[in-house]
Amino acid sequence: MPVTPAPEVRAVLPSEMVRPVPNPVAESPQFRHAVENGTRTRTGAPGPEHWTQHTEYDI
């Protein structure tokens, strides 16, 4: 019985991998409003007008 050699296996470097292109994201009216008001930036990070509700309780 003839012996066939195994196929060559080569590691793929991350830089050689093909990355999928993400679909565009539609901007919602709520997000656009938050950007216009300054509570969010275009990247989605908190904007200069961002606030966090805070309270302290004494029981």
C-alpha cells in the first residue's frame, strides 16, 4: 500500500488574516439628539454635559 505524505500545515499570522468589514450602523434620532445636547460624543463616550445621578442616605 503506497504511503502519501501529510499536507503541509502552516500557521497563519494575525496580520495575514482577512477581517470582515462591519456593516454601517444607522444613527438613531435619540443618539443624534444626545450628541447635539452634549451628553454624548460622536464616539458614544460621555460628553461635556454628561451627568450621573448621585445621592446619599442617612438612616
